[in-house]
Amino acid sequence: MKFLLNIDKVFHELLLQEDTDQDKKITKDDEGPKKFVLVDEKTKQEQAIEGTYHLSNLLQELALLKESKIEMGEVDLNRIQENPVERISRKIRDDYWNELTRTIDKKGLAQILQDEKTANEVPTLYVAAKDKQGVAYFQGLEKELQNFKVAVLPENYSMEYVDTLNTKPGILALALEQKLYSLQGVPFVVPGGRFNEMYGWDSYFIGVGLLIDNQLEKAMAIAENFKYQIIHYGKILNANRSYYLTRTQPPLYSSLLIEIVKQKVPNHEWLKSHLEAVILEYNTVWMAPGNRLTETGLNRYKAEGVGMPFEVEPGHFDDVLAPYAKKYNLPIREFEKQYLERKLVDADLDMYFVHDRSLRESGHDTTDRLINTCANLNSVDVNSFLYKYEKDIAYLIREYFNNAFQTGNINYTSGDWEQKAQFRKDKINELCWNEKASMYFDYDFVNKKQFPFEAATTFFPLWAKLCSDEQAKKLVEIALPKFFKTGGITGSTKSSNDAFGDKEAPQRQWDYPFGWAPHQMLLWEGLINYKFFDKAQEMVYRWLWLITKNAVEYNGTIPEKFDLEISSHKVFAEYGNVGTEFDYIAKEGFGWVNASYQYGLQILNDTFKQQLNRLTSPDDLF
């Protein structure tokens, strides 16, 4: 049934009555009557809309109609009364992915260059010199568009050169493709909120969501931009900004390829070019001795660059800088200025920031697991990802290239990569598995001992399928209960948070009590890999319940992360919570949380989906 309404009039009356805290949303925190009567302008028929969820749906539908700038419009009551699971999933599928999609080209540049992160008066786009087509295209646009500057990165630039860009930061160009009669940017999907660029490991999880929602071309486009970055910037970047040229992100490119070919092999040449790029990245980024490859034969995160990372907010490192400012008898801001300008150099502080930059490369920015130690660790996460690379490459060569694949001057067979995987698996189990704790721990190769921090990354070997059935059983029965709360698993255990946390430092967002979508998604797949199907249903339900409950109670909000101690998006941590700032209607959600919702619904059985629509607490079901 549809009601004809005076859009502006009803919109303002609804807000006046129900949005009592005036945050431009209708949430459980508002103290209105939670009942609003609609009157059809033509028939004068009345319909009462009751409860936070239905009232917020009404507000969202009115906000959409307001955008079309019509005085009178029809509101569909079916949309207002839509079950929450169907509504959230539909909006992700039909709206959020499109809202999060960007291109770097004539059409998309305005949105890309609206940039709160850089202070340049004229926004700058950096293009690799090797990308002759891109240089010509963007230099042409520079002449055509106002308030836009193109800078060409020299071939074989050094990290010292990259440091000089800190005073003039900008966006990095991505791939272009020929479409009909013009060049267009290959699309990518941003995480959301202030993250207006293509992020490394976010893009894999987003790709999983896109494939579930039948957006194969966008998932393939993510792979194209991964390949472009490897060819032109030497690595898959943390994100396509100039100050991220110093670091990569967790390696998940091969996993994206596997997900794509499960749905459809685009063509043999497409797959060949991407497999070549995966192998190039593996060899040059991850397996170059002395950098990310260590003497143990296992890998670490090891970003380049010197000193404080550029992207953090002013004052973020005050707890770290304070003792150094005191040591040099300088006010903290003056010390920070001299240190940034390299007028003052301190070897210990430089080493701290080697670790800090490396932990940001891990995607876990930040966690007490990696603070001031990351570059010393053969971490469970990166080695699980690289084991999966080796197994994926072996699979692709065997299944699609008749067990022989040439790239450069090297001929590979699947057996070559199976051998690499077996070596890594044996080393991970030798150095990282702790039988007593029934967990995997990062291995400190400098001090030659495990670092016994209990992190959700202990479950990544389940996802990579590198542990034995006996190890998997112990992980699920002994380790998992230490992590899970009503709404999913936390980034670390409370005991590790208490043992390793610094009471003077900010709350680390990747540690207890916070829950993150990638940890949940990799756990679910790991549980399924080892046939813990009932436990997978439970863990999926817990996380989807948390997302659904939050969206129902808070005007459709889908945030970056949650506080699992209180089952809420109201997070008090070092970087706040992205995806919570909007007026009237959530337009985009948050990339990997959107993906986790769609992925979880693929796993969850119909009985649990019904309970999810009722918001039945997991603690009443399990």
C-alpha cells in the first residue's frame, strides 16, 4: 500500500516529534512517543507507524523522496514494514555498493579530489611515468579542469623521494580502460566515510560481497587495479595515496582471483595476466631476502619510510613522543616539528616507527600485539595469507594451465608451489603453533621465541587450511571460547589486553573488546573448511545479529567496527568509528561490514534467518 504525502511537511513533523536529540536520525536514544500517524493526502486514510525501526525507515524513505525535490510523493508502506534482514541486504545490494564506487577519470575526479586528508590548495594526482597512457590522459584533463594538478612520479623512485612528497601529498592514479570512444577509470569500491580511496585488504573482502551480489565486473575491476598497482607502484598499496607508497597490505590478491574464477573464468588471457601479477608480487614484495622474508624462511610485515606515518591525526603519538621531548628538553610540539623535519634524529624513536609503519601495513592499525615489535615478528596472519597464495597459485596452474606456467624466464609447475606451501606449513607449525595453549602465536625471530599475545589471527590457519584436524579441533574447542562474546569474536582476548596493554596509551582499536568484519569472515570460512558447520552457524548468527540489532536501533547505521563488550557501534578507541556520521539515511554502510552481512546470509540457514528478523539474542539460542 502506498500513501500520498506532502514530503517536506511530513518530514519536518516527523523529525520535530521523534528526533528528540536532534541528531537527524530516529534511534532508540530518542524519547519521542514512537508513534506517528500518516494521512494520505488524497483518500485521508490513516496509518500509524510505531516503534524506532519503522519510524526510522519512514524517515529514510522520506529523505530519498526529498532528494528528488518533489512536493508530493508516495511512500510505500511495504518498505517501511520490511523485515530488517531483507532491508539491510537489499540496500547493500542495490544501493551501498554503487554509492561506494569510484573512478579516477574526468567523470569521477571531483568526488575523488574532495579530500579532507590533505591541505594542498590545489589537489594533486600523481601518475607513474611508466603509465604513458595515464600521463597523457591526465595531463590533458589538467588543462581542461580547474583546481587540479598532475604530477608525474619518476621511474624507479626511491623511498627518500617518497619522503619529499609528505609536504605535497595527493592521490595516486589507478588503471584506465577504453570504453566505446573514450578512456575511463577502472572502477574501485572504497570502504566508506573518510576513506575515499582504494584500500588493499578491504578490497578483497569488498570483492567477496560484490561477487555474492552478482557484481562480477566490479570484482574483476578490483583485480585490475591490484595488477596496475603492482606494475606501476611495485606493490598493492595500503591505499592509493602518495604517502602509502612505502607500504603494502595483507596479501589477498590470489584469494580474490579464486573467488572470481569460482563464479566465471573471464578468459584465458585475463587469468594469465593476473596470475603473472600475483607471482610477480609474491617474488618481489614478499620473498626478497632481508626485507619481508626473514632468515627463518617465514615472512613479516616490513614497511619502508622513516619516522611518523603521515596519515595520523595531530597529537596521536603524544604518549610516544612525550618522553623523547623530555629527553631533549623541548616542548612536545617543537620536538615533533624538529623530528618530522629530521633536524633531530633519534635511533630508538626511528625504530619505534619502523614497527609502527609495519603494523599499519598489516592492516591491524593498531594493536598491542604489534606495537614496537611488528617488524621482529613472523606473524601468523601474513604467513597464513602467503601459504594460501602458494596453494592458490598451485591450483590455478594445475586447473587452468595444464600444470605448466611460464612467467619471465621461469617455468613453474603446480608442484613447485605445493613444495613452497609445504615448507611454509611445516615452519609455521614448528615456530608458531603452541601445543600447550592450543593456539598459534607470532614468532619473534629476533629474540627466537613466540610472542604469546592471544589474537584473532590465531584462526587464520583454519581459513588457509594449513592446520591438521587435531589442531583445528583444539583451536575451536579451547581457543575460540576465549574470544567470543554475544556478537562475535574480539580482536584479542581480555587477558592479553590486560597483560600487554599500556594503561597510558589510547585504547587500541584492533584489540579487546572490539570486533571486526575480516576476523569474523575468515573464521567462518575456516570453520566450514574443517566441517564445524554448527559452530559456523553460531558465529555467523552472532555477528549478523549485532549488525541487524545496531541497524534497527540506530537508523540503519552499519559502522566500521563494534564494541563487543556492550554489543554497540558506540566505540571509544583511538580512531573513533567510521560509518556512523550521516544525516537521515545511511547511504553506503561500511565496505567490509556490508560484505560480511551478505556473506553471512549465504551461510546462515533459514531457521536462523527467521530468528535474526526477530532479533532473538544469540545467548538465547546457543
